[in-house]
Amino acid sequence: MEQSVENDETNRGRPGRKPALNAQHIETLRAITREQPHSSLEEVTRELHRRTGAKVCMATVRKALRQAGIDRLKPQRKPGKRATVQDGVPLRFGYTDAHRREDGASGMNTDLTDAEWALVADLFERQGGRGTPAKHARKRMVDACCYVVRTGCAWRLLPKSFPPWRGVYKAFCRWAAAGTFEAMHDRLREQWRARVGRNPEPTAAIIDAQSTRSTAQGGMTGFDAGKKVKGRKRHLVVDTLGLLLAVTVTAASVQDRDAAADVVAQAATKVPGLKKLYTDAAYGGQCAQAIETAHPNMSVEVVRHPGNRSTGTWRDAQQPLWPEDVPSGFVVQAKRWVVERTHAWNERARRLIAHHDRSSWAPVAWVWLVEARILATRLAG
């Protein structure tokens, strides 16, 4: 009896194991679920480790969230709303007179204006050196490239108002190999960001991919089983204004997560100050973790549809006015709509609707030229 009492006194004085998460960690979890309500449990755990340094497993985070009154909300979906109607007539979006340009020297409205050419002329003009002077003006050669990418015509069908197609094609190959179109876009991007009051280099970016069909021309092709498209896939990284930072082209059969490392590395090399990368669910999980491991200064945030049923929405019991109605159908998602708009900008050029080039470098050069062409119009206008 005396020995039992002695053991009880010994056990009563022995300290227990401290909880893995304290009150400060709980408040951090509340902030994370409030800022990223559609994030998965794995992403919440990774973000907690990033902010506080607490290295715990997902089960511990799940238990802490339950004790704090934060759980998942997965309501039933409701039918989506119809298109916007004004005065009984659906709103129409498309080209207007403001989008149409006047014809240039070649008789086509795809030519660069003198103000637009003045922004990038030094990139294409020959800087000194020896050799025979150019037979055709560099501006006319660039105008021919703009006509081809905008109309989608074959090189041999280039109108006679432009220089001979063989010379234009050789010039396009030289400029693409030298990265002239990319340098053209990078210069105009910095100028446009300065005009709208942004820093020359962005700190946040968005990544996404788009599958486009190929033609009988051949080349690198594959089948995207998700989109039911046989062709190639363009992987873009843009800033929060939708301006291009990096682009790669792969076969459509390549998964988004497998091609992410290359295009993100290009963007990080060009803009070392990137700190945030917004993605969709295709880049979540191990892909997001691999990106953060390769780029320690960059954090990945997965933006999901508010009505998704895989992760749901985090609901805090301390917030009684939490929205219960979750929209269904098409919803404009924060940050992700920016890169989707960039894809729409590219599809204005008929050369980018389908892949007519056998090579893998030409589609990349076309994307840089199209995006630079848009910025030149903005700056000169």
C-alpha cells in the first residue's frame, strides 16, 4: 500500500509531453485558412512550416484545426446563372472600330507604325560591322513576320508587297535563334509596367498550360487525354498583369506537372525576385513541393474552384457570417483568370491556333512576337 502511494506521487510530479502546436500556431492556422480557404491539408501544413518553422505531420494539423473549430465545408452545388443581359439583350463582346488599325506601307493593317517601330528598331538594325548593306529595310521584314503570325499564312504565300519570303524566313530564323523577339518583349514589358506604376520586375507570377492541335506538317506531337487534343502544349508563366515571363512548348502528352520545372526555372532566372507562384490543381502536391525545394524564395499557392469537392472550403466556427452558398459552373478565379486571358490574347494570332511548324523553336518565337506586338500597340497608342 505504501509503495502504491509512492508511485502515484512520482507519476504526479512527472511532466507530460508538450503539445506540438501552441496558441501562436493556432492563430497562424486561422490566418492561413482565411487567406487560402480552398487549400488542401498538405498545403496548409507546408505553409505553416514556412511561416513558423513548425515541422509537424498533417494528422497533427488536422487535429489542431478541429480543436480550433475549423472544418471543411462541402455544400451542394447549385445551377449556374445565365449570361449577363442588359435591356433584354445579351451583352456582346468582340472587336469594335477601336480594335481596327489603318493599313501600313505594305497595304496591310498588321504593319508596325512608326511610333511602335521606334521602340524596338535598335534590336533589329545592324549595328556597324562589315558586309553588304541590307537590300530590304528591317522594318519591312518585321512587318512580314507580323503578317504571317497574325493571318497564319504559309511562308510561300506571303504577299508580293512584302520582301521575298525566303529572305523573310531566314531573317526570322536568325532573330529567333538570337532571342531578339524575347528581348523585344522584355524591354516593352518593363516599359509598360513602369507606365502603370509597377516595379520593373514582378514578385508574383501565374503558371498554366494550353493544348493546341497540330497539323500534317509533323514534328513533336502527342495526345492530351484530358482535353482530347492531339498536338502540342504551351506552358506559360506570366506576371499579375498577364505579361509573359517564360514559355516552353512540349508534346501535348506531357503532363503539366512534368513540364513545370523547366518553364519555372526560366522565369526564375529572368526574374530572380519572384516570391509567389499561383497555379491550378494540376501543379499541386509533389509538383508544388518540388518547385519550392528548387526555388527556396518562392512559395506556391494552388487556386481552386470554390465549388470543388476534393478539398472543399475551410470554415472557421468563429466566423458566423461565413458564406454558405458556393457557386457552380464557370467562376472567375482569382489570379488564374490572368493567365487564361493571356492564352486568349495568343489565340488572336491564327498562327498560334494550330502548330504549322515542324520545329519546336518556331512556336516559342511566335509567342514572344505576338505578346511583344500587343505591348508595342499599347505603348505607342
